[in-house]
Amino acid sequence: MPDADEDGPSDQELLRRHVAGDSDAFGELFRRHRDRLWAVALRTVCDPDEAADALQDAMVSAFRRAADFRGESAVTTWLHRIVVNASLDRLRRRAARPALSAGDEQAFEALVAQDGDPARAVDTRLDVDAALRILPPQQRAALVVVDMLGFSVADAAAILETSPGTVKSRCARARARLLPYVAHLQGNRSASESVSPAQGGDT
Amino acid sequence: MRGQMTHLDTDVLAEFRAGLITGRRGVTIAAHLAACDRCTALDDKLAGVSALLASVPAPPMPDSVAQRLEVVLAAEVSGKNNYAERAQVDRPGESAAHDQRAARHGFRLATWRVLVPAGAAVVLLAGGGYGLSRLVGGPGSPPSFSSAAGSAAKSASSAVPSASSAARAGSPPEAAAAPVNPAASAGSQLRSPNRIVNLSPATLGQYVEAELRLPLALRPMQTASSRVRGCIHLLAASAPLQLVESAQFKGQPATIIVARTGQDDTVWVAGPDCSAGHRDVLDTVTVP
């Protein structure tokens, strides 16, 4: 992940300035990465309102705890870690009212009914986003960070605060579980007709 | 692989692709893939999942969320800087320098100090293009506010006032932080919806917490409107007032009223119809 703006200070420099009392620095850092941070929050919690709350929690936390940043990872990795943690915290808090249980095809069908028939959907992203909801949160977060945001497994492990092996495992299970739901988006529905959804539990 | 099964299942293939299966078992899977069109096709499909996910563009942050977060972060900045910001009320030269410094960036909380005809001092805060008007006093202002108002006026007059900067008041952040001509623009600023911060239930508590970090003597505490004073009396009764500010709440004109109630502070968001005889409360929260 890039850590510097070609025309401006690096992320680390902005964070240093923020800690030193520069009231503009954190805002610049936030604006530089806000779309990616929004994407990881939205796709992890699968709800715009919850994502906004999670991102707000995360940014306030990052603002206040910037002095704790030790430079052991890129600033973007640190920011993403805070956002993922805030997003997973949100999901835990609403665990009493889960929108979906993992692998629940009936619930998926309900989602599809809301978003439109995936076979005829024009907006691919809607289908992918809907399919992501099928995944357990930890698998979803891993897949979002690795496959959708393009972080390396090592960086994803730092973001998710787990081992690279666990990241690989979560991603593998998530891909297998998603396949039947997104195969039609690859232009061939045969896989979704012949492959049963994976039934593995969350890691 | 499961015993003598002919074909690989999706989980095994996914783990194999992720490098989680190696050694003899990995060799066996690779050999099977080389000989089985069906499993190779499934493997291709799995590879396509990652490719599909990578191809989906990241959704841009909605403007409403961006605005909300800018407000929240501005409140954080305000919480850190307001001691120095308000201290500069008594040092107008430094205040002007602060405003000019803050104007260089999009994310800031620059202070505009202007006069209003009734003799009340009005402080407009603009952070990232959003502003909050504060009615601090009036004829009955306590001495501390009278002093602040006088200094504020001096500060404004020393802060390079210009008509063009007033015209930029509602502009995007890059142009919004210039000092304002107090005589020419005070009224119009107060009427401009772009100049009032639009709080929401999500940002209210945090914003108030940041404001309450100011010393009590430096917080705006009184409005010029008898209606609002009646509303405050109705809501807070005799509870010690901590803060009274005008703002917008979910797009509606509102007055933020905070009073100490027991161990906590109670925040009322009074609507435009709130008065001594009519309880119009848009929201209420408790902050520690």
C-alpha cells in the first residue's frame, strides 16, 4: 500500500505532525484514505449506518491514540486495523440481532429478493456485496482486506491481528463458500448449480 | 482428498490454492488436477472468485458520511485546540496569525469573530466548510463575556477583513476560512444554512463532550432570545447550565442546551418552537 502522497508528506509524517499538535494533519490523513477505509467498514459490517458508526468510532480512536503508533507497520495498515476492529466490534454488539446466519440460503434468497435477481442484475457490486453477507464476519473481513483491497497476506495478518496462516485459511474458506453465490457473475452458472455451499464454521 | 474420492471438493481446492496443503497430499491434489477436467474447471472458478472481488470498485464514501466524519474530527481538533483558541481572544494579534495559519488547509477550525447590532458578540466557527454560530451574551452578558466580546471585536478588526472573504463564506473548505468583515457580513452569516454545523444523533454527544472540555467561563452560555431563555428554563429548570449554543440538528435550527444533572450532564436539542410554554425537544442525551 502506498504510504505517501507524491505531492505531500508521507502518512507517517502526517501522523507525526498530528501527534506534535498540527490540527490539520489528521484530517489530511483521513481524507487521503477515507474511501478505502469506508470500503472496508462497509463491506465488513454490510450496513451503511453501522459502517458510518464503525468508521466514526475508528477515526476518533485513531485520532486520540495516534501517539501509540510505533511505526511497526505502515500507517495505512494501522488505520485499517482500527477500522476492522471497530467494524467487528459493531458486529459483535449487534450479534443479538444478526441479519443473517452463515450459509443461510433462505436469508440469502431474501437478500436477493431485495437486491434483485442476481441472474439478471445489472449491478455486479450489489450481487457481490449481498453474497459477502453470507460469510462469517472474520472470514468476510479477511476476504475484503486481501481480495478486495489488495493487501498482502502479511499485511492482512497485521490488520486482522492474526497469523498469516489464519488469514489464508479464512480467505480459502470464504472463497469456497462464496463460489456458488457468485459463480454466475463469472459468466457461467454451471458451478453454482453443481457445487454445494461450503459448510465450514468460522475461524 | 477424502480417501478414494474421485473429485476434489471446493474447500480442499480453496485450501490448496491458498498454499495450505503441501507435502504428499499436495502432490496428490496436483496430480489429480492435472488429470481431471471437472476439478480443473472448479479450480478455475475458485480463481475467478478472487478476480471477481478484485474487480469490484471500492464504493466512494457518501457525502453525508464524509461530512459527519469531518464534523466529528473537527470536534476532536476543537477539543485539543480550544484552550489555545480561546486564550487568543485576549491576544488579538496572535489570533489573526492563527486564522491565517489555519486557512492554509482544508481541515481546521478557524474562528471568525464578528459583531452583531444588538451588542452581542458572535463567534462563527468554520471547520472543513461547516460552521457553528454561537450567541455569546447580549445585554445581560456576564463580565467574562463582555471582556471576550470586546477582545473579539478587536481581533476581527485586526484580521484583515474584506468583502471578498465574506463572499467566500459559504464556499468549499479551501476558501472558507478567511477572516470576515464584521460590519458587512454578520447578519448574512447568521442566516446562511451553510454556516451552521448540522449535528445528528450520532455526532451530538461527541461534539458536546468536546465543547465541555472548555473551561466553563469560556463557554457560550446565554442567548439573545427571550424565547430560548424560556425554553432553557423549561428544560433545565434550576440545573446549572454548562453550555448553550445555536446549531442545526438533522437540518433543523436548534439550540444545544447542556445542564449539570446529578453526576452527568444532560444535553437537550431544543427545536425552533421551544419556549417557556412549549417543550420542543428534538433529541436528548446524557454525557458524563
